[in-house]
Amino acid sequence: MVMAEKLIDGRVIEACQQGDRAAFQLLFETYKDKVFSIAVYSSGGDRAVADDVTQHVFLKLFTAIRQFRGDSEFTTWLYRLVVNACHDESRRRRRLLPLGDTVAMRNPADKKPQEKHYARLEVAEAVQGAIAQLKPRFRLPILLRYIEGLSYDEIASVLGCSKGTVASRLNRGHSQLAKRLSHLNNPAVWGE
């Protein structure tokens, strides 16, 4: 992926802005997995919703790439499109769906040692569910920091806020995750 990202330079962006479909295909192939990854985590693991968000982002990118002026890194601008699409989808789903029950994790304490793998999968699902339950203002900085590896400055640029706000939101997100996942401190959960 890093090698492919290096292929995306000003010339590729300019070619996309001129309507070059091959250049846009290169852009799509380079960034589709990152966009999908953010969308999956933002949607609480719902791959169908993530597919819809990813498709929406690239349709928007195709029509809006001429608006990219190069004032920031292209990836920062793209992540901003992704964040906006995730916010829009979250608002749309909130209007259409009633609030569901919180994600409950089964107690794997009584599992046999050979079932450790399944216990770990349940832990992973619990973590993903806890992240999905965070409010978007806390969830998105966590995703951008730990899934996408962005710096505080880059996150601030993507979210349109200060670096201090990013730090504060990450801190509050960490605290909320620690509370929601405190039951994972039990060694029995890990099959030990």
C-alpha cells in the first residue's frame, strides 16, 4: 500500500481533475481499502454499510476532485470526505433505526483450552462493539489515530479542530473504552 501511495502525486491528482479515468482508477485502487476500513469501524462492523459509505465517498471524490486545491495533503482531504460520509450515514441510520441494545459479550470463562481462538474472537468483537458505541466525535479520532496511523496534526486537519481538541477527544475516548471493556481484564476471558 505504501508503494502505491507514493505513485499518487500531483500529476495523478491533476490527471483526475482533467477527467482521466485511468488516473482515477489508480486513485481508487490505492485508497479503497483505507476508506473501507474507516467506514467499517465507523459503522460498528457493518460491512454492507461500509460498502455503501465507500461507494459514496468515491462517487463524491469523482465529482469533487476538481475542488482539491492542494492546500493540504491529498490524504487529509480524502479522509475529510470519509469522515463527512460516515457522519452523514450515522445521522441517516439514527433517523431510520431505533437504538438497539448494547453489545453483550458471552462469558467465555467456562470454555475449554482448545477454544481459546473463539474466546479471542469474542474479545475482538467486544472491542469493535465498544468502539462502535462511542460517539462519532470520540470514535473518529481513535480510528484515524490507531487504524490509519495519522498524527495529531493530521487528525486535527481532517476533523477541522485544534490539536488540543484531538488530544482531549482521544483521552475521553480512551476513558470510555476502558470502562466499556473493563470486563476483559479477567484472565478467564482470554482462555487462560
